[in-house]
Amino acid sequence: MVTVFVLFSAFAASAQHIPDTIRIKTIDIFANKIKKEDAGKTITKIDSISMIKSLTISLSDMISQNTTIYIKDYGRGAMATASFRGTAPSHTQVAWNGISLNSPMLGMVDFSTIPVYFTDNVNLLHGSGSLSEKSGALGGVVKLENTTDWQNKFSGRVLTGVGSYGTKDEFFRINGGNIKFQIQTRAFYNYSDNDYRFVNKFIADIDPKTGNYLYPTQRNEDSAYKNYGLLQELYFHPIENSIVILRYWYQHNDRSLPRLLSNETDNNANINRQTENAHRPVAEWKYFGRKGTLNLLVGANVQFTNYQLKTKVLGSEDQIAINSDSRSASYLFKVSYTYKFSDNLSLISGANTDFNKVRSENLPQNGDVQGYDKQRLDHSVYLQLSKSFNDQLSANLLMREDIIGGKSIPLIPSAGIEYHPFANQGYFIKSNLARNFHQPSLDDLYYMPGGNPDLKPEEGLMVDMGTGYEGTLRNIDFHASLNAYYSGINNWIIWLPTPQGYWEPYNMKRVNASGIEFNTGFSGKLYSIDYHFNGNYAFTRSINRDDPRNWADESIGKQLPYIPVHSANFLANFSRSGYHITWIWTYYSERFTTTSNDKTSKLDVLYPYFMNNIHLGKEFCINQNKLDIELKILNLFNEDYRTVLQHPMPGRNYSLLFRYDF
Amino acid sequence: MKVNRLNITLIVLTLFVFAGCMKDDEWIKSHRNSALLPKGVFIINEGNFMYGNASLSFYDPAKREIQNDIFYNTNGLPLGDVAQSMGIHNSLGYIVINNSGKIYVIDTSDGKYVGKITGLNSPRYMHFVNNEKAYITDLYAGKITIVNPITYQITGAISTPNHASTEQMVQWNNFLFVSCWSYDNTILVIDTRTDAVVNEIKTGKQPGGLVLDKYNKIWTLCDGGWAKSGTTSRIPMLQRIDAATQTIEKSFSLTADAKPSRLAINGAGDSLLFINDGIWKLGVNQATIGDHPFLSSANHLYYSLAIDPKTSEIYLSDAIDYMQRGVIYRCSSLGARIDSFKTGIIPGAFCFK
């Protein structure tokens, strides 16, 4: 009975769904004793200040501002992919309350489509630490969780914002219930004309008299975006020691990729548009027994995507050059059982079944439909033994066996160990070692044209070591951690053009990704000012160890394109009597656009990226409720910059937000 | 660790030092030097799709000298996204930038940008009919655009209903033959006096390359398209068309797994080359394609080829991994290597000056 109570109170404690104020102490995040199940893993939890500062932005912006993951951003409101520890976008798995958001078609997640508002906790499991969640995350797992507050009777939040370039943000949340039953509804709507102006120095007309260049001032045309979604959750205690959770997330995205700066097509030509609809239902049942906990989950991630490249023809039907339609669905069944032999020994066993089905078609205006319709059934079973030897030493061992499309792949082991050299102090040393496999996506295997059914899975060997400290020093909550990792990845999948004019994936022999991650933060109070700092730095080497193609190949031993060697970010937040100011700084070092890391042309390198955002605000208390007014100044120094070659980015812009919590 | 007000101020000030130095102006610092371009060959480097890193190189075979990035270095502007082809007319060079929807016009003596034709859709190739008229094919537009190569103005269009893609062009007398490549199997015949489509010739799947031999026969290389999943119904082929009767006279079938590309003809008009893994050669009077390539691929993935019309020397390009500067091999007409040099990303087309 005691165990059940402890489990319940732990569940309730982690379920503080709305931080009361932005001055909330972050100590609750770092003070937890190391769980033996997590021993050796590198886990980053996004703190509550960063969460509340990110409510109206996408997961891509939040991650680039608060973590060591590099986000490759194709423009405001456009696609954004992640590189975690120097790996490819498909190597970062995103798990939302136990279901994978990675499309089985592309293997990756577009982080720009995930609203931070729809999640309560964001945790990163770095590298080999992700194997307890799932296999295949060679970079790591971004874990998104939703929680509830069983004490809640009625509460909610309204958030409304207006911003530059005709941007409107609307968020709404309402929670109601009692100790037995909670219902939570969230919705968002987000629209932007996105038509910022810029001087385009990548094209010029020649002044017929002087011969000088005339650079045009342009607008970011045809880039409006509109996204909306609904998240409905039900939490229920049918009997005292079990919980049933039902969730359904619907989202619609409608946006485009900006045209390149060198583009001089007809204004009505080559307009691209991508429309997505996603449905994600999940049902979960947790049963807390005397010694064991049973967890059953069934869910689905169904995504419909339409991409069109078209030319508007005056007084006639649009001419559609590319019209590609896809339906990508994953149906997931998960069961796991945790048995506690004692406080110092536990065993977790689990099994997952994923049924993935993709239909992808390109429907040209003239000619045959090209595409594929394939499915794959994947199973995974695992067993994890975790032990605390004493208060200072914990270790765990995990074994996972995957059966992918009927073929079993070699056993995946993972081992972690963590040691606290000084009793009752926050110093720690930890290490983790694992093997991992990542399966090709269904597009990799079957895309028409180019898909390569002979692709081998990517195979990684990963080592992780870290040290750090967390605790309180003279009323200052302080934490710092330093990690070093090495991942040798064989059969790395890369898409390359072919002489036939289409792209084809192939297995590179090997990529070695290694690096250092440093995170620190402190918070406290000084002269009645609450302050909070958090900073990250990553050094990333992601090195091509393929066989040279011939004597002329200069890519071997070089950094992979678009992966910065240095990346850093910093957040500082001060508040006093309701007034608050937050400064967010993000930095990436130069990124190469070629595999040979050439620097001969200006197009070979993207210069280092520095971004400064400032938020200023005031919180008012009205009866029991709170009103917060915040002004965000983005790109404070009005920098002209690129994150991807030739994609225009906005200058200084503003956003005004009103948040009302009741 | 005693934190006081001064310390915090210092931390904040130090961090502001890290702010801001991303300057597009630095990036675009114009050189506007003019390159001196003697007799030789322009190499059009496609660059990566959606990267906008196409570039122009120039090779002087007499001195064995290569100049890279000449458009950017001379003009302070990037060439654009996916440079497809180039044609020279009256000492001006017309560079077709496929995914930028434009044609840059340069002075071929010094590489200077003198004008541009903009407002196109997805242009592929340009063919000069006379001093006032040129045709531009397009991958998606469903029309051939007519332009004036002197004024750079669009003067009209030839609609090609049911053929979104128009590709390469070759002219015999007043008739222009146009291959319809993407998802198509047609060669259109256009009367250049009336700008009207006068005939359609059905070919194998996806006819791309188009050349005219010394016997007034037109050759086209059909890459066979892509097999539908689970089928192997591709028949890539080389076909010969009589220009006068506008009918197919002969088809040379290749194997179902062949991926042929880049048909070229020598200056004398009697010998064809194309890439199919290795480099294959076919005399225009030959009855069959042999079993062995003229040059084996060895450890090369050949991307493009061209034949110098005057010397019959062969230029082969290898894009290596397509994400670094590619290499060009210059060979004698018999295939002996004369020189090799690096140019830009994905060297795709050649234009002899």
C-alpha cells in the first residue's frame, strides 16, 4: 500500500501542469535523486521558465533556443529538421506520450509543426540513453509528455497574440474535474501573412545609364501559413490504483517553402504549397500493483500530406507541375511491466508492435501515377534490470530484440552506470554504452523513383560519459553537467542525385559522430530580483568515414554538411514585482554546404549565426487570476542572415502576447 | 560564490559582446573583376537543387587552365539554382538557370553579366532560330517560350497541349525537333516560320538527348522512364528518325536495367557517344551497339559528357558525391586522358566557345 501511495504522489507531483508564475523555482527539476532506471543516461529536461517562454512557438524554436540540438530551419513558418549529436533528421525520434511522431514514410519529424502549447514536459534522452524508450534513435529521443492535476476543479488559460507580418496566435485551454476524473481541452490557431520585406542582393538589374546594380526590395510572397489543432484529454481513475488516459490530437498545417533569393521566375509560377492533416489518438491504462506496475498503450499516428507545385494561369485552371499525395500511418501497441523486487532492484519488461503503412503517389498532369503502397510490421521486446548498490552507485542493463518486417536484427544491448562519489552531495559521474540500429524509412526503400530496397539498416555503437553537479549553494540553485560521447555509425543512409536526374539513397560506409555537451544554469534571488540563467554549449564532430569514390574525392575525414562544430545558447530571465525580462541568445558556428568543406566560394559556407530575442512583460493579479502582457522583440539587432543557403529570413520583428490564467 | 550586482552586470555585458555580426553585405562583396576568356569551353555546374550554388567555370585547353566561379567572381551575384545549359549566339552566352526561372546573358569575352531573361517557369534549353528569335523549352510550363535574344524580351509562346515537359531541340531546315522528356514519349516538330507544332512523333519512354548527324538523321536517347514498383517494363532505347519524313527508322534497345543519359555527337556528325554506366560509342552507320563500352566506368560515376566540335576531344564529368566540386576529364577522341581538373558542384553541361 505504501508503494502505491508513493507512486501516486510521485505522479501527482510531476503533474503540475501550469506553473503558477514565471518565477517558479526550477529546483524541483534537479533535486530528484538519480533513479536507478535512468543511471548513466544523459537526460535534459526543459525547465519551467523555458517552457512558459516558449508557449506560443514551435518545438523547433524552443529546441534551438534551449538545447544542444541543432535545428535546420528553412524559413519562418517553414520546415525545420533536427540534428541531435551530429546525426541526420531521421535519427531523432520524437515520442509524444508513448507514440512516435516520426513519419514511417520519411523517418523524420518536422519540428516546426509541433506547438509547444500542446505539451507539458519536454525531455531529451541523449544518444544511447534513448534505448529504454525505443531503438533507432541514433541521435536521441525528444520525449513530449502531457500531465494532469488531480486537485484541479476548474481552470484554464487564454493566450492571444498579434505580431509582425500579419501574424495572429490564439491559444485556449480549459481543464475541469475532480479527484476521480479530469478533462482537458486545448486548441490553437496560428496564422501569418509572413510577407516580410527584404532587399535582395542575390539578384540585380543593371542601370542602363550608369551600369550600376539595382537591387530589388522584395516581399516574401506566397509564404502565408495557417496551422490549427485540437488536443482533447481524459484522465480517469476507475479504481484506486489504476489510471485510464485517452488522448486525441488533431492538427492541420498549411504552408510553403520560401523561394530562393536567386529566383526570378514569373510571379505566378512555381508556387509551392504543403497541406498536412494529422490524427493521433492514444489510449493508455496504468495499473499500480503492490510490487508491479502494468502499462498498456494503443495509439496511432496518421498523417495525410499533399504537396503541390503549381503555376497560376490567369482566367484558367492552375497548372500543376507536381501533385504528390501521401498517407502515412503507424499503429502502435505497447505493453510494459515494471516489477520492484525491492527499493534497490527493479525489472522492466516490455513489448511493442508497430504497424506502418504508407501510400505515396505523385500524380503528374500528364502521364502515369508514380508511387508506392507498402507496409511493414515491426516488433520489439525488451528487458531492463536496474540496481542500486548503495546510495552512491546505481547501474542498469537493457536488452532489446527487434523484428523488422519479419526479419530479426541482432540483439541490442545497453548498459549504464552512475556514481556519486560524495554522499549527500550533488556530484556525479556516469557512463552509458549501447549498440543501436536504425531502419530505413519506407521512402528510403520504395520511393518512386529512386527508392533502394537493398538498403541496409544503420548500425551504431555509442559510448557516453558525463560528470556534473546539481544542488544549492548559498541559496543559489546551481547545476552544471559535461558530457562526452562517441557514436560510430555504419551504413549511414544518404540521398544523392543520380545521372538520371532523380535522387537515390545509399549506405555510406561509416560516419563517426562525437562531441562534448555542456549545460549549466543557476537561479536565485538578489535584492528582491528573481534571476534565472541557463546556458548550453555543444562541440560536434560528425565525420565522413566512407570509402573514397576515387582519387578526386575530398569528402573523407570532413564534417558533414550543415552540421555546426560549435553551437551555444543562453537564456537569462529577471523578474521583480510582476515585471519580467528575458533575453535569449542563440549561436551556431559556420556550416559547410559541401561534403569537401570547401571555402573557396561564399556559397560554400554559411557564416556563423547569432540571434538575439528579448521578451519584456508584466504580470497582474486579478482576484485569483493572472494576466500577463508580454512584448517579444525577435532578431533584436535586425540582422540579415540565412539559416539555409538562399532562404530569406525576417529582420527585427515583434509580437505582443496577452495571457490570462483562470 | 558571492553573486553581487556588479557580477551580474559584468556577465550581461560580456554576453552582449557575442551579439551580432551576420552581414549579408560582407557575403556579397562584389569583385566585378573581369576574367579574360580565350578560346575554350564553359562548364556549367548545376549546383544542388534548392541550394542555389550553381556556378560557371571556363577551361582553356591550350594553356590547360581552369577558372572557377567566374560568374560570381566577375559579377558579385550568385548564378542561381540548378544551371541547366548554355548557348552562345553572337558572342553572348545565355546560361539557362532552371530552378531560378531565368537566363543570364554574359559577354563571352570577359564573363560580364550584360542582361537577363526573367519570368520563365522551369527553363531547360535555349535554341537560336535567328538574331531576333530564340526558343526556350521548359520542364513544367506546357509551352515553349519565344524570346528576342537581343532585347531579352519574351515575345510569345508555342503552346504544347498534353506535353508539360519540353526538353532538347535540334533544327533541320525550317523544322525544329523538340523532345518531350518528363513522363512523356513524344518528339514535337515545330515549323520555325509559323511557330506552330506541325507533327508529333511517338518514341520510346522519356526521350531526352537529341542530335543531328551528317546524313540528316535525328538521334534521340530514351531513358525508359522508371519502372512501376514490381514491374520491369522499361525499355531504354536509342532511336533514329529521318528528319525529312519525320518517322522513326531504327531503334536500338538497351537492357531493361540500363540508365542511359547524355547523348552527344562529334563535329563530323558521324559518331555518337552516350553514358550508360561506362561511355558507349556508336558510329551512325553501325548496325548494332556492341557489348562493351568504349570507355569503362572503372571507379567513376560519369555524370555528363560533351565532344569538342572542332577537335573531337571528349570531356567527361564525374560529380563524385554530388556535394563537392566535381572533376572533369579531358580525353582525346580515342579516349586517352589528356588532362583532369575540378570545377564546381555537379558539372552538368558544356558550351564550346
